[in-house]
Amino acid sequence: MISCTGSGGKRLRPTALSGCVAALAGLIGATLLGSMASAETRGYAISLIHTATYADKGNCPKGGNGSTTEIHMRILMAQGLTREQAEKALTGGDGAATVDDAAAKDSPAKKAGGDSAVATTHRFDFDRRGHLYGQLVDIGDFPTSVPDDHIETVEGAGKGHYAYGFNLAGQATPYSFEDPETHELVQDQMWRVLGCFTAYQYRLPGIPYNEGITWDTAEDSMPAWLLSISGDDLSKDGDVTVTFDRSLDVLMRNRHGGVLSGSSYTVDPDPRSHSEFKGHIKDRVLTIEPGNFSMQGESQFYALLRFSDTHLRLNLNPDGSLRGFIGGYQPWLDYFHYLAIRGQEDSEVDLPGVYYAMKRLADAKPDKSGQNTAISATYYIEAVPVFTTDESGKVLSRAYEGNAR
């Protein structure tokens, strides 16, 4: 230990005192430098994100809601066609549904007072089939313009009924699932709504078909979504800071079509896509203390991804990549908007049916009428190590590529 007093507590002469102060300054400087040298910030670009799915036998005992063809069959039969007429309408050479006006209750001929003797055929519009104030309207814009057809939703709750998620409620609920990795009881009502549509009946590493296509498109046109982890020593257990931001740059692909590790991105200073959390690393698993998350997207993908009571669970893989889940209470209209933009066919769901089911099964954030405006939801994410900079070029985080560092 360095002491700046003489023996017996006597004051040192100026020359000795200055030497002592210099030694203390050197010690403090060395301590600060050592602390700075041990701190690090690792950067990542999200290379994949989609709703977390867990297809399982028994999820949909009534047979499920099917794919686009089955959904269109039910829509046409609801218009008054028999199954045979609906099948004939859907097997046209160009894939469009051509409907006999004599059969369809919403046909132009019926509305004009025509009958089967003078009826013609028309192409059925699966999107513009709602009724509002005597007019046909788009069911993506006005989902309540058609009746609730009560789509099948995932059945079961408790142990043995699986879905990825987090214990957002802080306790078991009558609708909790068992997480297949942590075996905690968790809430994921979004999965309950979507899980009986064929497009979502996957297990990891499978990807919901409609989301896989839109993500692949977004990679080449949407600014990248970034994540950083800061701490004293990220190779050890301890407290960290986790930050999410949007980039000014689109994702860069490698020669295999995936996202390029070690690439560089400029952080967008727009605060709308900046979220910061206190986090913890334990046994190479990253978690955060709950808070609010918001990320701007683009219309061809999620226009906006946001959660309250956000939870995160990411595995820090030996190669430097991340894999895991993010979730919380999501405004359910946000995800419905994503589906509605796709339209009845490309969304591969029954749009009004999903709207009604989300409204019915939403489990958080009630409005003044008591209607819940948010739904428990979980998304699977992967991320690769990258460098990030601010607009001046200052390096904010570095790419950690495991043993390649």
C-alpha cells in the first residue's frame, strides 16, 4: 500500500510528497486502465426472427384450420356453394376461384336480382367479401364485416402442453403452457391463436412459411436490427447491459445467402428503435430484467415489433452467435396488421377468424371497456456477431466470433 505520510504520521517534504502523489496517480491510472481493458461490448445483427412455434400431436383435435386451399373452401361454402362447386371453383386453370353466380349469395347476378337462368360466372375476391353499410369491403381493413367463424385454436394447458414462452403473469394461469426447454409454465396466447393453421405447424428449426418468405425479402431491403451486450467480462457470469437498435444499413449476406458474420453496421440514432435493459449472464445464457421493447420494421415484414414486460433468453454459442427467444405482451393489432397486409391468400390464415380469436384470447392491457389490447407472444431469434459504429465512424461494439477472435 502507498502511504503519503512519514513515520509517526509526520508530513513528508515537498519532494517526497510529489513522488508519493505521482505513485498514487500511477496506481489509480493503472487500475482504471485495467478496468477499461477488461470491459467489452459485443455487437450482433439479428439474422432470423419469427413467431415461436411448437407443433405437437393433440394441439388441434378437430383437425386444424388447414392451409390456404382448405380456408378458401370454407369461405366459398359459406357463400352458399356446395363442396363440389367450391372444389370446381378452386381448380380453375389460372388458380383463381371462378364462381357460378347462381350459387354464390354475394354474386353480382344475385345482387342485381338475377337467377340461375341468366347467371354468369365471376372471379371471387377472397379479400373483398365483407359487408359494411350495404357495401362490399376488404376484410383486412374491416375484419368484423364478416361473422366470427370460430377458428380452431390450440387446446390444452399445463404440464405436457408445450409452447415456448416466459412466465409473464408471474404465476401459473389456466391457459399456461409448459416451455419445452425450461419446463416452466409460461404464457403464449399468440401461439394458441395461430397454432392450428398449417403454415404455423412447425418445430424448430422449421420456420412458419409466410414469415420465412417475408423475412427473406426484408433482409435485402429493411434496415438491420442490431443487439449489443456490454459487461466487464462476457466470458464469465455477471451483470451486463443489453441494447437493441436499428441500423442505417440493410443486412449483408454471405455466399450461402445467410447473414455475414463480422460485417459492419451504422447504428440509427432514432430513439424509436432504441431499447436498453439490465441483463445477466449465467451458464452462457443471457436474460434481461423486464421492460419495454420497440423496433421499427418495414411494411413487407413486421411494420413494428414491440412488447411490454419484455423477456429475453439467449444462448451464447461457442462460435459467437446467439440463439433463443424474446417475448412479452404484444399489442395484438400489430401482428394482425402484419397478416392483413399479406391479404387473405398470402397470409395463409383466416384473417377475420384470427382477428376474433386474438381479441378473445388476449390476456393483458385492458382498455376502458375491459377489452385486453395485448397478447402474450414469443418470437424465436438468431443473431450473428458484427461490428457497429455511430454515424461518425466511432466503433461502438466489436464482433466476437468465438475461437476465431
